[in-house]
Amino acid sequence: MAKIKVVHYVNQFYAGIGGEEKADITPELRVGTVPAGDALNKAWGEEAEITHTIICGDSYFGENMDKASAEIMEMVKSTGADMFIAGPAFNAGRYGVACGTIATNVKNTLGIPVLTGMYVENPGADMYKTQIYIVATKDSGAGMRDAIKKMAPLALKLARGEKIEASCVEGYIPNGVRVNLFEKECGAARAVKMLIAKLNDKPFVTEFPMPDFDRVEPNPAVLDMSKATVALCTSGGSVPKGNPDRIESSSASHYGEYDITGVMSMDGDHWETAHGGYDPVYVNEDGNRCLPVDVLREMEASGRIGKLHNKFYTTVGNGTAVLSSKAFAEEYAQKMINDGVDCVIMTST
Amino acid sequence: MKLELGNIIINDIQFTNEGSKVENGVLTVNPEQIKSLVLEDSNIESCEVFIARPGESVRITPVKDVIEPRVKVEGPGGIFPGWIAKVDTVGSGRTNVLKGAAVVTTGKIVGFQEGIIDMTGPGADYTPFSKTYNLVVKMEPVEGLKQHDHEYALRIAGFKVACFLGELGRAVTPDEIETFEFDNLVESAKKYPDLPRVAYVQMLQSQGLLHDTYVYGVDAKRTLTTIINPLETMDGAIVSGNCVSSCDKNPTYVHLNNKVIRELFKAHGKTLNFVGHIITNENVYLADKERSSNWSAKLAEYLGCDGVIISQEGFGNPDTDLIMNTKKIEAKGIKTVIITDEYAGRDGKSQSLADADPSANAVVTGGNANQVIVLPPMETVYGHLHFVDTIAGGSANNIDAHGNITVEIQAITGATNETGFHNLSAR
Amino acid sequence: MVKEIERAGLPVVHICTVTPISMTVGANRIVPAIAIPHPLGNPALDLEGEKHIRRCIVETALKALETEVDDQTIFDVKY
Amino acid sequence: MALEFIVITNNPLVQEKFADELNVDYEDIPFRDVLCKVRDLIHKGHRLLTHPLSGSVKPHETPYKSVLVTTKPSTMDLGEVSIIENAIITADKFAEKFPNMPQSVKEDFQLIDCTLITSGIDAVLRR
């Protein structure tokens, strides 16, 4: 089999160009490797080789994300590589986000296998771990050897399209896809060990993490509601009659964005619910029962609120579903911010 | 209380036309003796007996139960109290065990029954019973026998055969003797004042036909959560009536050799003080679930536990019991580790459990039961293969032209066992 | 979803029937709704009665947005 | 006072066995629709008495499901909402497997569902 051609992405620091003062350098494609790439090449022997390295400053990437991304994509494409590797970024936040963003882009647009590595608390890990394989590294460059030891074999497997084993076997950050494996010890022995650790306040790793129950700090209160733009969102599935965007009744693959300019009330002649998670009769009769446009219009007229935002966002979500459509909300929250929304009323069934 | 298990290591099973016996690690069986024993029950029309050894190209399906042959040689009670023996308390004296042998019963009680044991090939890795020397007892009922009576007949026949084989080991000197001692609460507290106190909370499937478990002959759905001496469990107090969705159901063999109990005994007096075994049920009625989990928490507190291990049995609604038990026990300040399995979909991307709670922060998993496996054809099939396409984890037309069967591992007996009996897991 | 909106920097109030779930999903300002099939209405009432309760709920939601909170808070509706 | 309950079912055997003595709401509808019917009742304040994922036979593998709910609505119980909604999520993970099931297998599934709900009915009646 021919040697696998790999292109490697690193920031200014790992290219040996400089630290923060050089973080604004623009993307550059070089033939050959940087030290991290040398280590990978050494680990691969005759199997694979980094032929090109792309270098970009972290600040430049962070501040010019779309442009930088497009430039880098062209560079990757021009090399004709079989695989793309970014980092490892360890605990460097902007570098981690850059590695995750570019690797995800490469995977989605060029369709070649990608791999990166970073510390589990790197913000890039949370953003991209469900989309690409991210090897879990230590929190600083001192963990380079360990990172290469995990990345090199996983990269080969990915490049060859081989079966990827469970996260604890391959060393990637758990990505939410459950993969079976045979443990050395039976479940009972593992349970007793875990309990002893838990009883002694020693660290232990659950084999099945419960869904995310983390919290976000509350944002400050709205100071002057009479000047505020209030947006409505719902997980109750409110849609125009006939459900033109075909929002699925459960586990929907997209969310709805609808204009309510001039709409005074969610009357049953024009609106309905796409939600399959409850008896739709009442909301189909009167959509204000789910999305209170009628009273907010009154409040807009009376000056209680500054303005009702002219778009609302809708998803179908069981109130009690353990999984939530996190990505949708991330996306439309950004849209609302860009549109100058000040606060949000989210209604759920 | 002290229990000795005298293990007679079995390295092979052979048929004979003469008397059945155990000699030099070989279990020699006269199949006619087995048949006449089974056919004592007028509800059973016919019986066939086969041998399945590790590594042989053999598939057994649908598996009804797996039972370890044993005999009580010293002390009160007998094997399978409430069924074969009287209800005298077991768990003391000596019991001889034909270690490495198992009785596997098979028979079609309902059309969608599964339970696959492959003795070789990829499927063999997923079942613990590919490593035992199995005496397979295949039984057909008399015409028109109702499913409840059919299940009962097969269950009892399995116990009878296991006792018959066990009896052959009565006079044999065991290769090894394992001794287990369980002190009462006061004594163990005196002996190990500084060790954390740990109990085992075992959830027993208890919902109806092919979903039942029995304790000293009592249907577990008609019990309140209670305390049992773990030695009683090790000595046959709990038996299985439970075989559908066989990946996470406990055959009788698993109760006899409950690994949570064994591991707790291993750690007892060293890193923890094993203070008790709480058995609770998994009923259909929600008020029963509330009540039973209240009692688990209350008894764990009553035993003065610092920690417990909770094991589940089955899929779906027991997730509710599991989370209730965990939340209520954690709320008492008692630390928990739970053992479950997952139904994360064939792609591993779906929600694994039907319930969740942040207090369940220490989980051991028996793996994703939806994982798909291709089982190549075996030279011999004992049982009814043509039912494989209508079973849990199977699907219509899942046997290809070469005889490969595509199934989810939920069809394989013991694959994702939730008492931590096997070593499959997931991440 | 509420959490993602909050994380993006927008103050958000969650009007929700199943308030414990709202707590679990990490909402900080929570207003209880009427019932799952009609969170901001009640078909048992006449149109004006229904609008009145809806007004009360939305008013409570606005008050919640006008209130500083440090932790998850449920704002009860006065009808 | 006896607890009044309805048996929501799509299982003809349950209908046949209990229709004379109990309040059985039988409809020939798919498995999922039974769960949705129960869900809508729970949302209206009927109390869920038996677990909708009773038994180990997987949703859609068995076409049959029977669930007990109270006849009269009271206050919606949040725990029960969670149970029924998660049951539907769980059921949706399993595709229908055997559209052309032989009658004998159908009858076996009917029997299993019937024994499961019978254990629930017994529990309610003897309370």
C-alpha cells in the first residue's frame, strides 16, 4: 500500500516562529514538517508521512475565522493529502478551537479523515468532540510524547478506514457514540473497585456518564423593559399552518424560524404545532396557548415592552427528553444577538 | 454462617449406556436416565439430550435456563429450596459443585424466544456459557400445553437434571474447597470497625410469564424488599424463571455464582466490610416500584451502609427502578455504584437508558445490547433455529444465503449481564 | 436549549409546565405554565379568561427578566 | 375506596379477558399510538399506574402494549410524565421488525403482554 500522505496544521508557537507576539501571522503552507510532525512521522515509519505543514497564528485565525478557514482549506486541497491532522493543542484555547474548526471543515468539505488532539477542558474539545475524533492529551506541551503515542496509531486506523474501538481503548475524548469493548475484568470486579474509590474519595471514571446537568450563570436582568426587544422561542413546535418546512414531530433535524411581522395573534387558521409529544388539539385551536403573541402585542402597544422581535424560533422538544437539541439553540441564539434582541421568553410544554 | 463450596472440576462430558458418574474430572451421563427423569412430568412429550463443549461448532437456541449441577453434602437444606428441596434455610455446611459443567435447557415456549449460545466463533466471546461443558436438554411439551405450564415444566426439569448430575458428585472428593463466612452485623462491626460498610442491592426481574424470579420458591413480585444472607444466594435460594431478552437476564447459574457477591467477599475484611445482601423487585405497578425502592433505601440505612452496589435486571422499566433506588439510597448519604446495560441503538448514538439522574455518577455498564453481530453458521444446532428471525435483536430475513445470522447481541445469553457476570462494557 | 441561549449572553426566562425539568435543563429564571397540551392557556375558560391567565404568565415572565438572580429561581404566577 | 382505572390496550387478548369486569379501552392501533394515548391522558392529569415499558420484549418487536391509568384525572404527576415521555423516546429507538408476523407469534406476544398487565391489575386490585 502506498504511503499515506498527511498534511499537518500547527500554530505559530509549534512552528517555532514565536509566541503571542507572532500570533497574528497569516496562513502559510510549507513543504516538510515541524517537530511535532517529525514525531508523528517517526512513529509511523513507512506507513504514513507528513508531507506538508500549514501554519497559522492563533489570533489571526480567531479574528478572521471565515477567511482563514477558506485559505487553509485551499492549502489542504492543493496538497492532495489523504489525511489531515491538527495540533495537538493541549490546553491552548484559541489553538484548540482553530484545530477543531479546521479539522471539522476539512472532514465535511474535503471528505478526508481528520484527527486532532487536545486537553479535555480545552473549549475546542467541547465544541467539536462529537464531530471529529479528538485525542485526549495532557494540559501542556510536556505531554507531547504521550499525545503522539495515541495520535499516531489512531491516525493510521482512520486513514485506512479501519474500525475505531471505544474511546478508552483508542484514547479519544468520548464523543457520545457508545462502542462496546471487552474489559479484562468482569463488571462485578470493576463495580467493587469503583465503589472502593468512591468511598475513599479517590478519583474514579464512570463507564456511562449521565447526561449533562451543568449550569450556566444567569445573565443580568433587563434594566428597561419598555425599551427592550423581546424574542419568543418555543420548544412546543409552533409552525405556520401546513408545516411548510416539514419540522419533524420528534427528534427534528432542523428548527423553524418564522417571521411574525404584523401578526397580532397565533390564530388557528394560520398556525399549528408540529410537535408530536402532546395532544395538539388545544394549540392547533389557538396557537397563543403555546406562543403568547397576542398578549405580547398588547404589551408592545402599551409600552410594557419595547418591541416584540419579528422572528420566533421553534423546535420540538419533549420537556423531559434527556437529550436536547443544543446545537439548534446555539445557532439561533447567535442570530438573535445579531438582530439586537435583548431578552428571550422560551415557552415549553 | 459458613458455607463451603467443594468444586469438582469438570473437563469433559461424555455419554454412556451404563450408569452416569463423575470420575477424573469427566462427567459421564447416560442420556436415557436424563430422559426418563424429565419425562416423569406428563406435560413433557419428548426429550433429547446433547453435549456442547467449548470450541465445538454448536449453537444452542432458544436457551431457557442455564443451571450449575450441585449437591448438598453437609448441613441443612438442599439444592433449590422451595422447588426441589424443602424450604429449609440454605447457605451453610458444604455443597459440592460440578465446576465447569452446566445444564442448558431449551424449548420453545413462545415463538419469539431467543437466547443464543454459540460454542465457537465470534458469538462465543459474548456469552459466558461458551466456556462451560454443557449438557443440553431439549424438551417438547404435550399438545395444547399452556405457556405458563410449559415454562414451569421446563424450569423444574432443568432443576431436576442439575440435581441428578450434582448427586453424582456427592461422594467425589472436590479438587478445591472454597470457604465463605458471613458474620452477623454485631460481630462484623466488631471485627472491622474501621472498614466502610457495604451492601449489595440486587434487583430481581418480576413482571409475569418469562419475566419472573423466585426466592425460596416465592414469586419475587409478591415480596417486599428484604435482606437475605449472601451465602443463601450462593447456595441456590434464588432461581430464574426469566429468559426473554436473554442478554441481560440472570439464568439460575448466574444467581448461584453471583459475581458481585464473590467480589465483595474477596474485598471483605480488606478494603470493605460486606454487611448484607438486599433483594428488591422490578414490578409493573408504579406504586410497587416506589415502595420497593423506599425499602431498599431504608434497609441500606438500617444496615448502616456507607456504600452499596446496585445491580439491575432487564431493559426499559427497570431503568426507573434503578434510578429510584440510586436516588433514594444516595439521598441517605450512602454512596452507590450501579451496574446496568445500554440500549444506545445500533449506531450507539441514542439515549442509552430510559431514565437518568445526576446522583447516578458511578456506573458500570455491561455494554450496548443493540450492537449488531454476524453469527456464522454452526455445524450443529440444538434447539429451534428457525425462530431466530423473530426474536429480540433479530429482524425479518436476517439469515443470508450462507447461513450467516445478523442479530443484535441482545439475543445472546448473558452478553450484557447486569450483575457484572461478564466482561463486556462500552464507552 | 435555554442554557445555550443564556450561555450566548441573552437573559432568558423559561415558561414551562414541568418545572423540575426546567431546573434540570439549567434554566435560571423559570415561570410555571398551565398544562403540557396548553402551557399558556386553558380551554376550560372563555377567551377573555384564557387571555387573562396568559397575560399573568407573560407579565410574570417579564418581571423575572427584570429581576437579578444568582441561582435558579421559580417565579410563581399571581392570577 | 377502590381505585378506578382504565386499561389502555391494543391487545385483543386483554380486551377478551377483562372487558366484562374492567374498564378496557381497546383500539386496534400501533404500539406507539398506545403510548401516545397514555401520554395525552397523563398530560391531562390521569395518573399512570403501570410502567409503559413493562416487560423485556422490545417495543415494536411486540406489537402489543397495555397500560393502566386512573379513570379520573387529578393533578399531573411530573415523574409519570417523565416515565411516559422517556418510554416513547425509548420505543422510537426500536424499528418495527416483523411486519408479517405469523399468527402464532402474535398470539404469544398477546399472551406475554396480557400476563404483564395482569400482574399490574392484580397489584392494583389487591391494594
